[in-house]
Amino acid sequence: MPVIQTMGLTKRYSGGIRTGPTLAVDEISFEVEEGQVFGFLGPNGSGKTTTIGMLLGIITPTGGQFRLFGGSTPREIHAARQRVGATLEYPNFYPYMSCRDNLDLVARVKGRGKDDVQEVLETVGLQSRQKTKFKACSLGMKQRLALGATMIGDPELIVLDEPANGLDPAGQREIRGIIHRLSEMGKTIFLSSHILHEVERTCTHVAIIEKGCLVRQASVSEITAERVVTLRSDDLVALATAAGEFPGAAWARVRDDRVVVELDDGLPGDLNRHLADRGIYVSHLAEEKTSLEDVFMELTGGDDGFGEVQ
């Protein structure tokens, strides 16, 4: 049974007289299975945060439905949310309280004890800094504290909105390590992120949305197993057109100073012969490993509105 299942989930905002209605999420359907580390990806404004808000009960859907742990009625979803831990992009704690005191407060709200807090401090690596006031914490410490607060209560599903946002490579590595430990503990992780190389190293599965619509859902291993060939010639437009006509090509696009082709079938040599038969001779041909970033850029039309691609 999927931990999360959406069926045509939709959110439309009425808007004002000038702007009119806005379709933020457009009938998206996806599933997250137990034990997956699931990356939910999309450009800025694509509907990621709105979707998370609907799952957490912060935003009311205007169409479709979803299930959490198989439950779909209001009573079932309310009970299922007790099994969910979530943190949003910007951690919100009392600045003059220590890390430990902030977590103690969270634990009391959740009806948990000090043993839970100690375990969480050890898991996120803050036991030696537990007396540090929140306002004196680095951004990485604040993110780890937010993860710790999410983990109190031993949730089965952990929802993270941009958990490594703004962190340097060392901080990103720390968050990745915590997520891996949580996965090893049997937790299901649902995370939104724009740091694509971290998603590729952290997640087992991804869904990509664009303008509120789901455009791809697959395992990371499936995506990175796809075959991509890069080509160069004097006329990139003609090269892309001819490469796109190759029977074994899924798509062909001009990207910067080269043409990128995804092969569904056939070999690079077959593609080269196909081009030569049409009078197009390439100065460069190389088969490359597909990255999650390559697929994301292809599906979303580049980095327009996406911010920094890392």
C-alpha cells in the first residue's frame, strides 16, 4: 500500500479582478511507496509547496483527492497525519532558547519525553551543541535542529521542504547523511529540493512537476540509466532536426554549443550513419551518462524560473 497517493489533486486560487484565477496544481497523480526517499522536484512556482501544503492540511484542495497510509476520509487522514513529521523551508524556533530547550518544548507539545529528545540530538549530531542558543546557530545547525524536531514522535513519514537550502557543500553532506540514516531506520522520506546533484545522491525515486503538472515519475536509477549522446557540427539546428528523425531517438535538442540526443534504441554508430546518409557530418560524438539535471532541464525547458541549478 502506498504511503502517499494522489489522484488528480488540484488547487486553483480564485485571484483578483485583474489577475483572474490561478491553477497552481493541475490534476497531479503520483505514489510514494513505503521506504522510498522520494524527491519532489520542479522550478520555482511549479506547485511543489502547494502540493505539500495540501498533504499536510495547510491548504485545502479544490479538486481530486489523496490518501495517506491508505486513508482518504477526513477522519482517516487526520489519524494518518499523526504518523507524519514535517519541516518547512525556514525553521521557526525561539531564538533565545537553546537547541535542547527548543526540542524539549516540541517534545512536550507532542507528548514525548526527554529520552526522545536525547535520541534525536544524537541522530542529528547536535548533542555537543545542545546548549547553544538558536540565534547563535549556523544555518546548518538550524536545519539539523529542524530535522530533529521533525523526528520527535518517531514518525513513519517525514516530509522535508528544501532541507539543504542555502547550505555549503559540507552542510549538504551532513543533511544527506541524516536522511540516509533515517532511511536505514525504515522511514519514508518525501522531500522537495532544487539542489539536483544532492537529490540524485540522496533519493531513490523522483517526481518532476512543471506549471502544476506532473511530467515524469521514475526511480533515480532508471533515469540515470538512460543513454544520451552529445554531438557537434557546423549547423546545430540541422543536426538536431536530423538526429530527431533517427528511429532510435527519444528526443534531440540544441543545448549551448552541442546537440543532445536520448537514445531509446540503436547505437551511437547507427546514429552517426543515419546523419551521414543525410549529408551531416559531426565533429564530435560521445555517449555520456545521463544525470538527473539533464532530464530535469529537458522536461522543464531549462532553468527559466528555477533559480540556481546546483
